Amino acid sequence: NFLSLHQPIGILFGQAQAHCKALKPYSNDSFFLALLSLTFFPLMFPGIQSLLRETTTAPTSYQVERIMGILFDDVQTGS
């Protein structure tokens, strides 16, 4: 159920926004949709996998690094 995931992620995102100015322009909804598009959608819709440069069968550590880089690269680099 998306709603049961959305609320806890929203709480965490709100806490992150309070500590990181780079996240201020974004909403919980935009973060949630980005997270879903990187994790859930490729698993549920295999056709999406062909659009991704990196395969979803890569090791978990690689996937975590890729997703964190996409979601938080600006935050990590201070941009």
C-alpha cells in the first residue's frame, strides 16, 4: 500500500529537510515518487528495466550507491 509507505518516508524526509537546506525546494511527494521510480517501478514493470543504463540485477551495494547518488548527489556535493 503506497499510503502506508508514504507517511513514514514523509516523516524522514521532513527531518532531512530540517537539517539540509538543499532539500528545501523539494516536497515529500517529489521525493517519494523519485524513490519509487528508482526502486519499485523497475521491479513491477520489467519494460522499464530496458530503459535503465544500470541493470537492476546489480549487487545490492551498487544499487544503494546508485540510488543514493541520484537522490542526494546535490546534497552530498553541496550544490
